[in-house]
Amino acid sequence: DAGVTQSPTHLIKTRGQQVTLRCSPKSGHDTVSWYQQALGQGPQFIFQYYEEEERQRGNFPDRFSGHQFPNYSSELNVNALLLGDSALYLCASSQTGGAPTEAFFGQGTRLTVV
Amino acid sequence: RKEVEQDPGPFNVPEGATVAFNCTYSNSASQSFFWYRQDCRKEPKLLMSVYSSGNEDGRFTAQLNRASQYISLLIRDSKLSDSATYLCVVLRGDTGRRALTFGSGTRLQVQP
């Protein structure tokens, strides 16, 4: 059973460029959440997708957008990259149901903006 | 004020020591509580859930005080392999709208 997979694992981009990160959730999971983790900080919630819709959003600008596909996989897009966008981007999947459930994380995509 | 606050540490302890981490959360609507462990440059992984009655998993004991909005983690007989960052995490929201909020983490370094 594959866990959460993210691609690519590392990425270097130039300021002003756009980037797309991808996530495949754990089998049986229907909800995908994205987090940004800067060095020395805990993960910060960007947004969550369920049933192909953005359901919740953290305090991130509109430059951050996403999508969820019918197979539950998801993309995170960041436009007009800034140096401060350099971070580890984590995808977490979970199963939406009656009881709160554990979230499983992918290994992350390390984005460096130069 | 951050929604989940932790002492960043680092906590430097010798092998065999007992160490305790504390965490406070500000949103009383928080529903579930967890400790995650994150090794350097790796993804966070669930260490244990936290219940009001307190729960234990081997050398690890977690406690929740809803009235004080306070969560704790106790590690007994520390091992070198316990060296990591421990993240206090709260969950709130409804079906399809639940999100985890993380503290900044407490770094533990167990020394030989």
C-alpha cells in the first residue's frame, strides 16, 4: 500500500516564476491538505481539498492555488514566486469520516527560490 | 498570539533521562490533539493521540487538560533515537473541513 507520494522531491526556481507541486494521497483517503514548513518552524496550513473543492484556507495569498482531481490527487500552484516562498511543502492525506482521523504526510517537496 | 504554542528548546538531555514537553492552544473549539515527531529534513509522523484521560504508549505518556487548554508529553528513559522535533498538533473543524494546526515544535537532543 503506497503512502502519500509527492513530486518532485526538490526544485529550484527563480523569483517571479510559477511552480506546480503534486501529491497522490494514501489509498482510501479522500482529503488532501497542503502545508508550508519554513526552516525551524512547524508546518503552516495552506489549504485543504475535499470532493474536488477547496474547503478551508489558511493565511496565504491568492498566489497559492490548488486543485484536486477525481482520483483525489492534488496539485499546489504558486505564482510569482518570492524568495520567502522557499520552504518544504508537505502534503497530508486523510479520510473524511465521522471521527477525526490521523493525517499521513508525504516526504515533501523542498522548494528553493533564487 | 499563535494558536498552538510550544517551547522551541532545544532540550539537551542524557540517555535515560525523563523529559517533559508542554504545549498550550488558544482555540477552545479544538477537537482532537496529537503529538507528531519530525526527524531532520523528514516529514512529520504521528507519535500518539492525546486524550483527557491521559494515555501511555511504552515510554511515552500524553496528557490533555481541556480546562487549561494544555497538552503535555512525557518521555521516560530517553534513547538516542528519541532525538527529533516534537510537534504539538490540534485538529478542529467539521467533516470535509478539518485542518491540523501545528506548533513550531520542540527540539530534543538526547546525548550519550
